[in-house]
Amino acid sequence: MNGMEEYGVVLDYLPYGKATDTKREPIAQLVGGAYFTLLEVVPRAQTTFNIGEKIYVGKGVRDKVDHIKGRISYYELTSASKSELKNALKLIVKERESHFISFINKCGAVTIRLHQLELLPGIGKKHMLDILNEREKKPFENFEDLTKRIALLPDPINMVTSRIEEELKGSSKYYILTRAPYLKQ
């Protein structure tokens, strides 16, 4: 994990900045598409962002972003960003479905008594054992295959999205899908 985000999904755009900022420069809040890093960016002059828009924030020339202001915590998100977060996460999870299916196919125990699968909302011992047995027969191909082969499994996209959101809030002991959140000192 190099920790660099290549792109982010816009959660909120504040053309006049935050009321608490002295500079009053325009900013956008986004969630990164690789590590789910929460970022604030400053747009290039004469540039606006649309909510849900995917923008490049990687190294090199950025067409819409002047500079990255920095990482922020979940609790520094605007209320609009918080309400948009789940939609953005679902978009990223759908786009990176093969990554999350690979995680489900390969994940293992966290401790002697706890498996990584059990950290996903809606998966208890029974579902975990069913998933482990089924993936031994044949690895899962996609979310549809997973729900077909595991009876009464909650929607995988919602499970993964909810877990990512929980990890972003910093309320988790284990970080299996994101990097540990940024906590401002």
C-alpha cells in the first residue's frame, strides 16, 4: 500500500470555502477511490465540481485540482458530505467489485476466535462458515455469485459499504478495507 489516491469522488463542493476558514478559498471534500481517504482539495481557478463526480488527485498534472489541502477525519466532513458518503462508497465498491470479491475469497482469521468475514455487517458464524465452505469448492466470481451460493446473505454492496463507513468513523478496532482514519491532534 503506497497510500496515494489516484482519484476521488466529490462529496461536497463549497465555492466560498468553509465559514471557519480565514482564506475563504473554494474547497471540495472527497473520498479516495483506492484507500477511502477523506480529503479536502482546492480547485483550479474557474473550475467547479459536481457532487458524485470522479476527479483525478494523483501525482502529476491534475486538470481540476490545484492542490490537496489535506486529509480530514469523518467528523470534519460537512453534513452534505456525510449524507453523500454512502452513495459515493457504493459507486466505488461497484466499480471495484473484483477487489472486494478477491478479499472475500482470500481473507482469513484476525484472531483465534474472529474471522475477517465476521467484521462485515450481517455476517455471523453461520454465514462465515457457509462462505468458507463455498469458496473452498470454487472461488466466488462476483457479488451475484456470492448471493446465489450463500442463502439469506444480506446485499454484499451494502455490507462492504457499511463496513467502510464504520472504519472511516474511527470506531473500529480492526481496519480491513480502509487504512486507519486520520485523527486530528
